[in-house]
Amino acid sequence: MKKLFVILCAAVLTFTTILPANAASTKLIGKDKARSIARKSATDLKGKTLSVVLDTDDGVRYYKVTGKTSSRSYKFEIDAYSGKILERDWESRTKKKGTKSLTKAQARAKVDKQVTARKNQKYYSCEVDYENGIKFYEIEFKTATRSYELEVNATTGYFTERDWELRNKTPNIPTNAKITKDEAVRIAKNTVKSKLGLTTEQANNIKLISCELEKDDGIYEYNVELRYKSYECEVEINAHSGAVIDYDIEIDD
């Protein structure tokens, strides 16, 4: 009996030790903490008024934090539970015309020098744009974990926009979902393959447009959009069972 009592006490102690850690993972960090994280990331926001709104998108609950300094406008998306920054954007509030004339190569070199993640880039584009008569280079690239968008003023050589966001934002709210996004995409592609009577080789050319986790009438489902040649396909999949709820296949005229 004494031995049983000791075991039960040990179990209770273990449970009470683990419980707070589990509970913390489902507790919102709060607006004040979100503001603190944003100010730590952008020190020029210290002392500035920040707007904070709790929002949810594609199964991810986050705080949208916005604020301004005398020279920049900031926007953050911060995981509402972990405090991890999911997206960080800033843009110059005033864009002045200078006397320089940067080339594309010089603009790209500037990015390579200042953005260390560029060395692992997956995709790179550099396009010319004009705003109020001022020439800008809009530069986009991807790393394994982030998507970047930057703007360089070709007449001053300064960055005027610098944005990044995580490429994969893990859903963080209870959904009762047992099906992952990858599994949902596979189910959707198999559905299109079957309905169009495609061979395995043909099905390899089905392109994924988007896959979003949504809540409809209390049920979580994946809305998967695909494209095969001129066919536009949309498949709704129960996120718990993997069953196809509905599908729509149309020819794009």
C-alpha cells in the first residue's frame, strides 16, 4: 500500500510539472507582448503607438501589429501563441528623387551585400517600376524558409521597402484535423486524375494553385485549387477524415 502511495504521488508531481508547459502552448501571448516583440525587432518603434489586432488566416492565429516612425511604416504578423514573427514589413513614408542612376546589377549587388539569406535564394526576379516619376527596382527571392520582397530607389541607392514572410506558416489553433496539407493536395490531385481520366504521367502535370484550411459550419476543411492545362479544378476535403466533400472542374475559356 505504501509503495502504491509513492507511485501515485510521483505521478501527480509529474503531471503538475508537465501541465503548465502544455497549457502555455494554448494561451495567447496577449497584445502587450506582441507590441514588445515588434519593438524588439524594430528598435525605432520604441515609444511609438502600435495598433494590435488579433486575426486568423488559414488556420493560423496571429497578432497584426502596425506602427509608424517619422520615416517608416511597419507591419508585423506575430504567432498568437508562440510569439514567433511570421511576417515583417517596412516601407519608407517618403520616397525622394536623387541624382544617382543604379543599374539592375548594382541593385541586385546591394541586396546580395545586405541580405545574408540571399546566398541560399531559390528564386530571383528584379523588375523596374516607376512611382511619381521615380525609378525603383522591385526585387523578389525565396530561401528555404522565407519569401522576400525589396524595393530599391534607383536614384538614391536606398532601400525603400523591405518585407519578408515565412513560406510555411504552421496552423496553431485546434482544428481536429488529422489530414496534413500535403495529404490534402495528394487527395485532390487523385480526385482530378480520376474525374478527368488521366494517366499517372499526365497527372504529374497537375499544378497546385493554393491549399487553404477553412472552417465551414463548424467543420474544418481544405479548399484545394489545382490547374491541369485549360482545366480549373477546386476540391473540398474534410480535414478530419480526408473525405472529398465536393469538387468542381471547369474549362477556362
